[in-house]
Amino acid sequence: MTFAKSERADLCDLFDKVGPDAATLCVTWTAHDLAAHLWIREADPLGASGMLAKPLAGLTERRMAETKQRWEFPELVNKIRNGPARFSVFAFPGVDEPANTTEFFVHHEDVRRAGDDPLPPRVLAEAEEEWMWRRLKLLGRAFFRRAQVGVNLERLRGDEQPAEPQPGDFLRVVSGSPIVTVLGRPSELMLFAHGRTGVADVTLVGEPEAIDILTGTDFNI
């Protein structure tokens, strides 16, 4: 099973456990709202248009409300668990891993780390961390495009982290000054890059004012 598929399955299992009214890290969204978002993204191209174009955000919100009325939460979760329908672009060969791995990982953590009793960060397999790091190399500049300070990412590798970053464990994703260096495991850097700055298990190094600017940025991911 791929990382994308295991994250999908584990998120759906967690949805079943916490129920529709559980809090998430997605501002005002409940677990039911998040499930509706995931279903529309894969199965409703018209409704999903508002995820890409802000002027159409109202359309997406209406489709989410309709989706929640159309299916009870357990049924909607099962639809997500079963994966995209055959007509969906997400069902095309080779699309699932690049399109869904980060999506389901981040939203899985949106449920895990929300509420009054949030769960701690997970320890992922090295292959999964490596996937995240490659993704940050590819898309880091886009993720941090709204940053108003310089941003470096430094990969941590657990208890055996060397005193100095090793070749390939350092990325400069935004040029500029002052600079903030974000240190953490790739999975935690990915959460930070997707705006989960308050819960990502990272260390920020830089001038306090620059750190405040970066953590206050709306990454719009």
C-alpha cells in the first residue's frame, strides 16, 4: 500500500472514531466539513473550482453544504475510503501519489492534532520522510511564495542528527533578508509549509521579528 493510500485509510478510520462534529485545524471546519471537502475535491470538478479560484469559493461552500445534507457522515467517509470514482482525474494511473500523499497526510494531522486532547507527532518511516523532502525540494518555493522574509529549510533526521547540516539536508526556498531557518523532519516541515505553523514540530531560528512575520503569514495552501 502506498503512503497516499495508507493516509487515506487511516484518516477515514479516525473520522469514524471522532465523529462528524470533531474539531480540525482547518479554522472553523468540523470533521464533517473536512470530509465534504475531500469528496468534492475528487468527485465534483465544478465544486472543486473554488479551491483554485477565490471568486468561486462561494460555489465550493454551497457544494460542501449540499454534500453534507446528501450523505450522512459515515456514508461520506466510506465514499472517501473507497477512493475516487473511475471518471475522476484522481483515478488515472500515476496521479494518486503526487496528488494525494500530501493532501491526505496534512488533513490526517488536521484531525489528529486538533481539539482539547491533540495527538502527538508521528514517527514516519524514512522512505516517507524522504518522499516529503523531495516534495519540498520540488515545491518549496511555491509553498512559501507569500513569505515576506527569507526562508531556509533544514532537514532533521532524528536522534542521530549531525552537528552541521549535511549536503542535501538544506534548502533555500525564499531569498531575502532577514532570514528564518525552519528545522525539523520533512513531514513537520511540510505541515509548517501548509500553514500549520502552530502545531508543526519545528524549531525556528532567526530574529524574533522575522519569525513573527513568517508564522503570521497566510500561506493560502
